[in-house]
Amino acid sequence: MPPRKVIAVALPLLSEGEIAQVDGIRKGLDDKGYTGEVLVLGGGYETPLRHLAEQDKLAGAIGDFMGPAWLESLRRQGIALVQLGQPEQWGPVGIATVSIDLEAMAEEALDSLRAGKASSAAYLGPSGPSGSARLGAVFQTKAEAAGMAFRMIQETSGLIFGNTLRELTLPAGVLCFSDHLARLLIQTGLSIGLHAPRDLAVIGVGNSTLESLQAGIEISSFETPHWEIGRQAGRLMAGLLTGRREESIIRVIPRFHLRESSLVMKSGIDRMMAYLRGNPETEANAADLARIAGMSRRSLEKGLRASQNETPGGLLRRLRQERAEKLLRTTDLTISRVASECGYREPALFSTAFRRWTGVSPRDFRKNFLIRSSLNP
């Protein structure tokens, strides 16, 4: 009897996020009908993986791997591989990859900071981790393309960090590689008389409640979609093992939570509109939106009609339409994923609404945009 083969999930740490990632992997495998055993390996997984491969017990491996040459040796043994991380670091190796969509992330951060009237932009993150360096480079490209002065910040020691912040053109919008760095930025800025969000509009990554509590202000942040990354990795792995692979690189868009640290707008209507932009899937009714705005329902509806000539419901529909069109133009997400990102649980309901907004189906909208782009490069 041949040895029973397993799929190894190799992760450096088993944090809460990575546990959710493992759950997502199991769901993705199940979605594709794969019922094999999943073995989770923590830090120092190289030796167990090698032993499993040598004993012909390894069908595939999913993980945040660091050695392309080592991975290539596994692949030569016929082992299916899915990398969790940025595909750019692997060059010609061509390993199937699930990663965060850094382009979409940087663009959304910049749009939010510019809407808050930031005069300049900066990125705070270490130069070492490939994800940090890549996010910083993408954010810099987009900021400079928008005509904004840009500063890359890597040093966070007290005196140097404070002097760097004093040199920024204020108000400055700063994207940070983590919520921890966002909190450090907010506290260092406060120590030299720079306040968030008045002087420094700050966005982090990680959606950490603890960091917001320690910062003394709710930190705007991108929520890492651990479960969805895992689910896509599981689906990719199942395709590799059954020969049904349709794509080798999948990028997942993180959810952006707009909060006080980058919310320069002060009026109740501005706060409500910022909430709707950051939460297009919300099921909030007019009374809920009034509470977010800090206004009575009647005052909100009257003020919104005066300033935007819209009702709360009409505004939400417009923002959902804008988000849907943007996702269809700038990403390769499936129609069902776009529907979910815009607050529609059923793709059919989304398609009906989108056709009512634009006169065409979401699929035809994307196709027409691609045709126009090819004709006008």
C-alpha cells in the first residue's frame, strides 16, 4: 500500500491570524472537493517538510517560504507548492502564490489621505521584510504620480524619528507597515507637538484594537484578510493536485477601516460619508447613520440633501456603484467577490442592481473597459 500523503501548512508562527488562515485553507480545499489530510507545521518547518518529502508522504505544501532554491528542490520531487507572500520575490521560479494586493491597498490609502487634504505623503516601514519594502515602493510611486512630495521613513529611534517628522510638509499623510508603527508615529508626533489627524493623518496595517487603545486614538487600518488568503490558497492547492489550475497568482484586497487617526473631516456628514466609503457592505439604516454622524435622523437627512442632494440610502447606493466600477476596472476579482465587497450577499442581486445603475451587466462593463483600454493604451 502506498504511503498516505498529506498537505503541509508551514507557518513561522501560529498567531490568531494564522490560525484563521489554516481554517481558510481547509475551507478552500473542501470547496474543491479535496478531502486529504492537512498537517500544520510551526516554526522550523524545513526539516519536517524534507523528511515528509523523502518518505514520499508529502502531496503539497502551503506556506510563507523563504528559500526559492529549496522550494525548487521540492517541486522537482513532484510536490505541489503554494506560496503565501509577494510573487515578485520569486522571479522565474514561478511558484503559485496568494498575496495581498499592494497596488489596491496603496491606492485606497492614498485616496483616503488626499480626501483628507494631506499636503504630502510618507511611508513608515522597515527596509528588510519584502512585503514592507514592496508596499513602500508602490505607495511612493502612486503618491509621486499624484504630484505629492514623498518621504520614505525607516528609522524610528527617538531623536532621528522626531526630526524626520518635523521635516514633513504638513498636514502629512503617512501609511505605516503595521499598527504598531502607526501607534509609535502618533505618540512620537504628539511628543513634539504634532497631532493626529490635524498634522499627521496616520494609516496602519493589522486592525489591532490593542494598538488603538495604547495610542489613545482609533487607528485607521487595513485588516489583513487571513481567512480569505487561506481559502484562496486551499483552492489553488486543490487545483494543482487535481490538474484543474486556472491561475497561478491570486491577490486578495484587504478591508480598509477609516477611523479617527486619519479622519480630518469634522462635520457629522463627513464622518458618516467616511464610514460609508470604508464600509460599503454595511447594513446600517438611516437611524444608525445618524448615530455615526452624531446628528438626529431628521437633521442628517436635511443636511445631506442640502450638501449632496441625496438621501442616506441614495448616497450608499452611489458609493457602492463607485466601488463596484472601480473594482471591475482595476482588479480581476470574480463577479461574486465584487458583489460581496460592495455589500451584496447574492451575486444575482448585485448584477440586477449594477445593470439598473449602468445599463449593462458587471461582466459586460469589465469587458467594455478592457476593450477601450486596449484601443487607447
